[in-house]
Amino acid sequence: MLRGQIGSGIYESDALLPSERELCETYAVSRSTVRQSMQLLKEDGLIRREKGVGTRVKRQPVLEQDLLGYHNFDLQMLEKGHAASVNVLKHEILKDGGRVQRLMNLPTHSHIFKVVRLRLVDNEPVFIEKVYMPLEKFPNLRKNDFLKTDIFLKHLGLEYSLTLGDAKLFIEPVILDEGEREILNIAQNPVAGLMFERISYDNKGQVIAVTKRVFSGDRCRHLMVIKAQ
């Protein structure tokens, strides 16, 4: 019964389920039957238990992203029938970019344009994105440029005659901090996530951007199709 109610949306993502006692009374079954059923739901990834709180419906991944390819997240979403959008949360000019500055091989005190964005799919927050770009290479960058999801594919290519080259992608597990959980509208604590760091190059091998994305583990599945040679 619960499986069907979860599947039909009667119990939505993050909804708190009735206690074992309430389920026993509602469906006139033993506690052992309820516990067995709940264990099966947990094994199937439909629910999660929170100590001191109870059992919640586990949020299911809202989308699937193929990691192979270039700046194609929005194209993938479009092809799957989703609508991608973006909210700019913060922007600033860094005069000492530290590690990012070193990754870009920039001289000391170079200016770096930094933008923090919330990326959404079908109005559902999916990941937080920090974009770092050298102002010396892109002097006309403005906050409004980052209101577009296709900044790399269209805007930069047209304005700066930019040709994209290779990219390096690093992936590591993280625990989301309080601010990240609040932005992604996650009540659960702690919550595991993934951090993607992408270093993007132009066709001459120069770094044009460093991008960091933080995903909650239950918002997106990431896949790679490895083809036989």
C-alpha cells in the first residue's frame, strides 16, 4: 500500500511517513509485518530513516546527466524534455584568486570574475555552480551574462570568437554545509553530495574557466557510456 502511495505522489519527496504504530492500526497488521515492508522500501531506495525524527520518503533523482561531452548540460536537459534555468546568487571580482588563479596560470593580482549560480531543472534546484573566469581574457563580462544557461556555447563564442578546446573534470564526494542545504532546499542533515570541478580550455590550450558544481546525491544521477573499441 505504501509503495503505491509513494509512487502516486500521495506521499511526496521528503514527506514524513506514519509511525510503525500508526501503520499497524491503519492497516490492521502486526508490527513485524510493517517492519518487513519498511525494510523492503528502504532496500529499494524509496525511504530513508532519520534518527529521532522518523521515516521519510527519499527524494528520487530528478534527472540523469551524461558526463561525457563538453558544456552540454542544458542540451541534455532539452533533449530529455526538461527546462533548464538559472538564478544568479552572487557575483564579485577577485583580486587574489588563490588556487583558481594558479590553475589559470595568471600573474599575481589578476582580476577574476566569480559568479555563484543556482541551476534548476523544471524549477527544481539541482546544483550550485561557481564559475571563475579571467577578466583579462573576457573584459566585458557582466552579471547579466550569467543569467543565460548557454554562456559557453553561444555568448562567449559569439562575442570573443572563442573556440572551445578540451576540459578536465574532477569528481569528489562532499558533505553539504548548512548554506548549501538551504539553497538546495534540503532539510536532511547531514547529506552527502558530489563536487565537480571542471577546468575548461580553449583550442589553444589556455584555461578559460574553472567551474565548481555541488550536487546533492539525490538530485541527479551521473553516467558514462564506455564504448568498446
